[in-house]
Amino acid sequence: MLDVIFYIAITAEAMTAALAAGRRKMDWFGVCLLASVTALGGGTTRDLFLGHYPLYWVANPYILLLVCGAALFTIAIARIVHRLKWTFLVLDGLGLVVFTIIGCNVAMEIGAHPLIVIVSGMVTGIVGGILRDVLCNDVPLVFRSELYATVSIVTAMIYYFGVTANLDPDLVILAALAIGFPLRILALVKKWQMPKFVYDKEL
Amino acid sequence: MLDVIFYIAITAEAMTAALAAGRRKMDWFGVCLLASVTALGGGTTRDLFLGHYPLYWVANPYILLLVCGAALFTIAIARIVHRLKWTFLVLDGLGLVVFTIIGCNVAMEIGAHPLIVIVSGMVTGIVGGILRDVLCNDVPLVFRSELYATVSIVTAMIYYFGVTANLDPDLVILAALAIGFPLRILALVKKWQMPKFVYDKEL
Amino acid sequence: MLDVIFYIAITAEAMTAALAAGRRKMDWFGVCLLASVTALGGGTTRDLFLGHYPLYWVANPYILLLVCGAALFTIAIARIVHRLKWTFLVLDGLGLVVFTIIGCNVAMEIGAHPLIVIVSGMVTGIVGGILRDVLCNDVPLVFRSELYATVSIVTAMIYYFGVTANLDPDLVILAALAIGFPLRILALVKKWQMPKFVYDKEL
């Protein structure tokens, strides 16, 4: 099940990145590249941090074709995409939760410290979006938007504590999805935000 | 032969990066740093992705002196550099093709999947320029300029299929150069571009 | 002693990064993330370049709590922080020197080439600040500010030549601190700068 959602999530990330590329008037190649960085950047950064070789897309390169295919398909259907806004946000939220679970799982398999498990989940969930924003020359959204990273941390903690409590893995995944995903959607609908830190003096 | 062109290409990349640094009024140290990131960033990223240690400039650190020397030399000759515009563009195009071939070669030596060989060539060819543009606070040119990345992909495919067809390696390198390099120059002269994806709605 | 100064330096880096985050109106999570990237980014990049696994914060994850704690504490004391301007600059200067020494030390332990030892020290000292500026969407300060990187190089050279001359390690550390740190403070006070390279033609 996680595998299926993973591919849906990768596809959703690639498609939202393609739209970001379109707003910057990138060419078709740029669209594919930005989609790849966004969809695969989180997992890649996690693998580099953990020394977890080969990188998952090096081991399974067809994922690159999926990402570029999804990006080019987005160009083809761009006219109707704005009607799909909520579809995207839902898939993106699902992706955030699934990426986080997968990231935790990779760290737990190599016996990492609990803190590193949480960080690994979070890096997998949010770094792709940060790289996308840096390449588009924006201050990354995750630094100031709705509870994106918080959802990732909550999901990671549920997954970690569930698995270490020896609960049934499928059940833990379902629980993490059942809490993390609605939390993200609620945050979007209600525009929940973390408190901001505003400091306007020079240091 | 590839070795000689490689050093010429590194030097050319360092010099164009130095000019970019000059447009941002960086200090001499910043010029050297930006030159190093641009000239070595592609190969470094490739090595990190493939887990190919030691990194090539760690194994051969004199390359750092070459890069910084080229950057400082650019400062010294800045007055006449604008007359050399086409020299730079030609060397840069040569560099793109050579970097790509070297990147493919590294991936093939460790027995990577064909898709990864192409990606490895492309990463080696274009990531340095992307990092340069991010550090200069621009949206990377490669996302929307002339067929830069396309040239890299075409070169990589020629090289990969040539080598797997058991053709003479030197011949394959010559063929990749003989097609990739004029393609880049033609794209510059004719201002060939990939189609752009323009999307101006909010998602 | 180096250990103690290291933790002070990490804390200082995290706190100055938190102020940068506040100027960008980031939320509390963004503040912690930017502080982590700034305080740990240099050492992480060095470890990735040298293939030095596990990364130091993966091996010692409580450092993440220290960094996030320091960042949140900065939010709490933001009102009085501007009175501590010089405290910060002093701690930051100390951090630069200590990070550099640690970076050299890591490279020397794995028997790296002298040039790589210097680069390793410099990467550890300055990359965190570069990543902070990229994420805040600025051209990195280190490319054009006071002798930040120069101090790092000078410190690295003193440490390297001291250790290879078989001097007492503690003495070498003291010497590197005693020269690097005042040099940084003097550069701040006197506003010493490297010459700038200004180039305003198109290439």
C-alpha cells in the first residue's frame, strides 16, 4: 500500500513543481529538472545524510521517467489544472505524510537514534519543496506557511513510537496517515499557522 | 586528449564564473569560491550521488589551484575580456560536452543503469552552472536558456550507445564532441530554444 | 577546551541565524530549521565531501536539541538581543576559528592532502553562513564582507603547519585561536575588506 501511495505522491510532487516552473516561464527541460529536484530531493538528501547508498533513484531509475512523464503531462493539461487545485493539495498532503513515513523507515532500518529517525522523516518530507523554492529564487514556503513541517514531525513521531511499541506495522502506517493527513488538510482549510518570529533590528 | 580538454574546460568554467562574480561586485575570495563551485560543483554532485569517493578534487587537489589561478587571472585581464566573448562561449561549450562525457564515463565504470549514465553525464555538465546562479541569487539560466541541457543529453546518449556498441573509445569521444559541440554553438548562434511552459494562474 | 568552545560556537551560530530568520518573518519552525542549517551545514558539507560517515550530528543527535533550543531561546530574548550585538559578533568570530580548526582536524585524521586540510577547515567554517544566506534569498555575505573567509584560511594554515611540525596540539590550537580570533575582530572593527572585483559588462 505504501508503495502505491509513494508513486502517487511522487507524481503529485512532480506536477505541482511543474506548475511552479510554468510560473517562472521555464522551458520543457527546466520543467522536468525542477520536477525531479522537488520529487526526489528529499529522499536524496536523506540518503546522503545517512550514507545510504545507492540512492533510491539510482537503484530504481525508472522513477526518473515517472517524474519527467508527470511533469510533461502537466504541461499538456495545464489549461484544466486550475480546476484540480484541491486534488493537488490533497495529493501533496498525502505525499508529505507518505514521504515522512518512508524517511523514518529508512533510518530505523539502519538502527538510527530516535531523534535521527524523526529528522530523517522530516528531511524526506520537506527538503524537496525547499530546493524547489531556492531554485525558483524564493524564500522557501516551508519557513513560513501552514503547518507543513509540523505535520511531518507529528507523523514521524506517531510512526516511530508505533513501531518501537511493536504494533502491527500496517496499523501504524494507517494511524500515521489517519492523523497526519487530516491535520495537513485542516491546517490548509483553517489556515492554521505557527507563530511567527518578527525581528526588524539590524544585528 | 580528454584530459587536456578537461583542464581547458575547468579553466573556462572558472573564468566565466569569475566574470559573474565581478558583476555581483564580489571580493577576490568570493571570485575564487564562486569559480570553484562552478567549475567543480557538477563533478562533486555526481560523485556524491554515486557514492564515488574520494571526490575527484579531493583525490587531485591541485585542480583547486588551477581553478583559483584562473579566477584571479580573469580579474587581471578583465579589461580585455569582453573582446574574448566568443572564445569563452566556445570553451564553455567544449566544457559542457567534455564534462558530460566524463560524467558518463564515471557512471559506466561502476556499472550504473543506462538512465543513470545519462543523468550522471548531465549532472556533471550542468550542475556547476546551476549552483553559480543560485549563489548569485538568479533563477538558473539552464532552466530557460538555449539548448544547454539538451546538448548534454544528446552528448551523453551518443557516448553511452557508442561505448556499449563496443566502438573504439577514442572514436566515440570524437563523435560525441563532433556532434555535441557544434550543436551547442549552433544553438547559441541561431538562438534555438526549447519551448517554454508559461502558467500564470495561482495553484 | 575545543569541545567547550565548539558548543558555544554552535550556539552562537544558531542564535545569529535565528535573528536572520526573524528578519524574514519566519515561523518558529523556520527559525529552528534555519538555525540548524547554519550551525550544522558547514560540518555536514565537510563530512559529505570527505565521505566521513556517520555525519557528526547523526552520531551525536543531542546537538540538534542544543541548536533548536538556542534558536527558540533567541525568540524569547529578542527584545534585549540588540544590546548583545558585540557579544554575538565575538562568539561568531570564535565560532569561525573553532569550526575551522575542527574541520582541519577531521581531514588530518583521515590523512588528507594539505590543500584538502585547508579546504576542509574553510568549508566547516563558512558554508553554514552561505547556506543561511541562500535560504534567506541573499547573495551570501561571505562573498563580499569583511575578512571572514580569509580568517578561516589563516587559521587553517596555522593549525596545519603547527600540527605537522609536531608541536604540542593544545599549543597549536591556542596559537590558532590567538591569531585567528583577534584578526576577525580587528577586521570587524577596522572594516578591513578584500579588494572587490567589479565587472559590469555583459559576457
